[in-house]
Amino acid sequence: KSLSSSSPQERALALRVMSGIRVPVISQIVSLGIKKAVGDMSPLVRRTAALAVPKCWRLDPVTEPELLECLAGLLADKQYVVAGAAVMAFLEVPGWRGEERLGMIHPGYRSLVRKLVDMDEWAQLAMLRLMVYYGRRCFPRRTRRVRRRPVDGSGEGEDPTKGFYDEEPERESTRNDASGDGEEEMILDPDLELLLNAARPLLQSRNSAVITSVARLYLYLGTPTYLDLAIGPLMALLRSAQDIQQVALQNIVQVCLVRPQPFVRYFSHFLIRSVDAPAIWRLKLEVLTLIFPHAEPPTQGLLLRELEHFSRGSNADLVRESVRAIGRCAQFSNATTSARCLRLLLAQISSTDGTLVAESLEVIRHLIQRDPHAHTKTVIRLAKNLDTATSPQARASIIWLVGEFAGLQPGNNIAADVLRILAKGFADEREAAKLQIVLLAAKVYVHHLNMTNSSAEKASTPVVEASVPMQSSIIASPEDEGGFGENTLDLNTHERVEEMMKEKEPDHPIAVLWRYVLLLARYDTSYDLRDRARLYKALLAVPASTELASLLLLAPKPVPQTPSPSETRKNYVLGSASLVIGDGGGVTGLRGYESLPDWVKEGEEPDPKLRDEVVSGGKADTSVRQLTASERLGSATPPAVEKPNGLSMSSGKEKTLDDWLDEEEEESEESEESEETDEDSSEEETEEESEDGNEGDRLVK
């Protein structure tokens, strides 16, 4: 009954209350109310009808065809208030990602884009979310190769068609490159460019979510030029509250992983403050490491001093993250900057803070592995710190480095001497250090066996002949000819191997040291250590056969790469909750997360004519540009009417005094003629009346 009220507010409230009643029986009544409200004259009632569409669908999905028909009419509404609510309702009805459902957007695409700036914040968020998906599904990604050549003052590379007094801000000129060697540039569709330009005023919005949504639009649909426009508004969000600041930093890191160059000028905004929460300063450190390789040398020096300052703080977590940040800065920089970072980390190993020393040595180990031959003296310097290092992880890192680079310079090898010193205090070491000591002993022994075998082969042939029967008598026994039988190995094989080793091998200090370390590990309380020692002992049971042991122990190790902490979140969509939560949302993100679709292939996109606007008369408006108010007023004025004297009322020329006088005379003559015609007509009417009266008198008589 209230739907027929004369008050728009009452009609809107009536429909709102009806759609809010969660009783499936009244779904048909609600559907009829929505259909009636769609044709209402008030935009408020039509907006309420759009918001009632998803509520009615939840009551009864059977009414979906009728609701979609109403929604299609609301999407084409001329009022931005109604169109924004229709877009929000469109996204809440499931199945909007299908091609048929997206077809509802084609006729009103340009109208919706032009209304974007006038919509409220909630409608703008829904509209931008829809347009990101629509752009990927309806606009193929077209690129071309261009060759950029700098324009300098020397005259080389200048445009010959450019005038002498022409001042253009562009410092580069582009030219199509058919050879395929130039830079790849994206070609924008006119409708896509219309969307990107329409979203540009939203960067001045007071809503942080709208700014993030525009940045997402430019990141996934636009060119780097458009993305650079969103950098400044994103940085302005860092002046907000801490919760908004954390979400903004998460999105800034996501953008920085793709394009870090524009953030270099804002490096001072990422310096850590004493009031920053742990989640905020972790993100700031990550941004600093991402922009570090693209910064100028003075800026890099400032950032390194900043990281060095925080690496000496009292907060253990901040110290650890600062040292790791220094390592990431050195990883993605040139040789000079990496050497500076290494010197900075070497100065930290003499600190009394065990956490700082352990993290510094871990990063130093990664840097040394990048160029082992250039850091031989660095390994020797680290070995001298074994007397003062107390952290088990730090001692384990130093011992691993000594064993890894023991064979680079056989004449200047300190590994055996380091092993002799460490074997004295083996019982007092922690398990992490003990594992590395056993590994160091195995590597030193393998190097010794390789040198012994090579020198024996070069010295004389009988030595080789004497070593061959030993191998064949143990390994290639007659039982082995049939394969792996039950009697292939007996229980006394290892004992016989040890006896033969004692008989054939001289008591070299390295061999004695190797057996001593194995004996110490044999009676240790750690299961892992005993198993590891037993593995190495079986691997080196035959001194004459060290190929397998060399392959396992002395193989070159890959250079470790320390990725950015947010590298695992790189596949999440910018501005989504899964990006902020991270791994806590699961492998596929939070429930309801929608990944970004791939670009539509060339030739499979919808026909661009579907987006032409249909105006009155049935013709399609193919113009993308919106008419200004003056152009609309000019088109609305009637055509010029010519006077008998040849003058026009809408002439664009200025009228002279004679023209005005002529017009006045014409008007006066016209008025006189009209008066005369009026008098003649009045006389004729009186005569007719008198004649009628005479006839009436005659009839009476």
C-alpha cells in the first residue's frame, strides 16, 4: 500500500522493509515491488530497488530472470545514484563473471564510466572492482616495439620536425621498431583509455580504499605512466592512522615489487620511527631494500647508515631484520656496494650480542658464496673469531665456510689446523657446531685422499698396481659377480677394511685426526650426530675410491638467494584482504578471494560496437568524447530564422545601429498591420451579428 504513496521517501522505505523480511513466501511480492519501483520517477526509489535485487535473490533464486531484467534497466539509468547502486547489486548476484552476465555492461559501459566520478565511495569501489575484471575480459593486451632515443643538447637524436622555439617537456622520442630490438609499449584501447582517464580524479578522494582501488586499476590495466600517477596518493596514506598505514604499506610493497623506481624519491617516508609498530617497521625495511638498488650513491649511503644504526639497537627482532635487510641490499647491488655491505657486517662480528653476530655471519656466508675466490682472506679473518664467538649458530657458520673453501688454495689451507683446534673442545660444543666439525673433518680427509691418490699415480706405476688388488679383494669379490646376493657383505667387512687401511696407509696426521673425530662422534649423545658420522665413515671406507665422496661433499653449492619477505604474496590482487593477511589465509587466500583473470586473447574479445550508446532515434552514438555544457546549449537552440530584409536573428555578427532601427521599423509596421487586420475582423464580426439580428427579428414578426 505504501508503494503507491505520494512521498518518495515513504515508497523507498516501504520497498526497503519488504526486501528486508527474510520470508521466502513473499519473494514474488518483493519481485513485483522491485519491478514497479524500477519505473518510479524518484531516483531514491529506483536506488532502493537496485539494492533490493540481491536481497530478493537470496530469498528465492528462481526470480533471477526477472531481477536481471530489472537490473539491466537500472544499469542504464541516467542518474549516477541509481547506476552506482545497480553496479553494487550486480556484483552481489552470483554468476556475474560469466560472459552473458558481462554482456549487460556493454550497452552502458561508457555511461557508467562517465558517472564514476559522481558516485559515492561505496559505488566507486564496486565500479572499480568490476572494471578491473571487465577490462581483462574485454580488452586484449596489444603491444608494440618502440625504439627510444634520448634528446640531448648536442643535436644528436633530435626531432627534425621540431621547431626552434618549441619547448616540449618530453626528454625522449619514440619511433616504431620493426626489428624487435626496441622497448615494449602497450597500446591502449580507446574505451580502456576512457576508463583510465575517468578514474584519475578519484586519486584525490578522501577514502583510502578508493585510492587503493585506482592504483589496482592502473597496475593491472594501465601503463607505467598511469601507475606513476597513483604513487603520490598512496604515499599520502602513510600520514593516516596506524591501521590504515599498515594496509597502505602492504599495497605499496606489492606495487614496489613490480615498479620500485618511482618510490625512490619518497625514501625518507620509509625511515623507521620510534613509535612504529613491529608490523610497520618490517614493511618499511622491506621497501627500503627494494628501492636500494635504484637509488643514487648518496641515498644508498644514507640508507646503509640507517640500517647500521638499527642493527646496533636493543630490540632483538629489529636487529635481526636490519642485518637481513643489509644482506638483501648487498645481494641486488653492484660489486662496490656489496663490498661496502660486507665490511659493515664484518664489523658486527666482534659484538657481544649473540643475535647480531649470528645473523651477520649468516648474511656474510651468503655474500662470500657469490664470489668465493675473492674472499679467501675474509674466511681466514672469520676463522680467527672462533676463539671469541659463543653463539652455536655463529660458530657453525664459520666452520662451514672454512670447510667449504678449504680446497681453493691447497698451499694456503687452514682447514686442517682449524680442525685440530676444534677437536680439542669437541665435547664442549653444541650440536650445531659438532655437526659442522664432523663435516669439516670429512672434507679435509677427502682433500687429503685426493692429493695422495694423484701423487701416487704420478710417482710410479707399482703403487697403482698394489692398490688395485686391495680394491678388488674387498669390493669385487667372487660373490659379487652374481649381483646383490645374501653373502655379499659379511659382518667383518668394515673390520678388515680398517685393518688394511692401517697396513697400507701411513699414519698421516690428517688420517689420525679423522679417526679421532669419528671416535668422538661415536660416543656422543646425539642420534643425528652418530648417524652422520656413520654415514661419512662408510662413504670413506675405501681410501682409493673417493669419486662418490668428492661428488657428495665437495660439489659446488648454488648461490643462495634471499627473496623479499612479501615475495610469497606477489600473486595476490592489490587491495585484497588476502594480501594483508598473507599466509594466514591459506594457500588460495581467504574464502571468497577472487583471482585476477588473464588478458583476453586477440580476436576473442567482444565486438567494440556493443559498447556504442543508443540515443533517441535508434542510432548509435559512436563518439567517446562527452559534450560540454556550451555545446549542448548550442545544439539545443533553434535554427536561425531569416527576415525579409535578409538579416538573421541568430547571426554571429554584431548588429549595428541601423540594423536595430530597421528591426524596430519592421516591428512597428508589423504591429500596425496586425492592428488593422484586427479592426477589419472586428467590423466584419459586428456586421455579421447585425445581419443575424435582423434575420431573427424578421422571424419573430
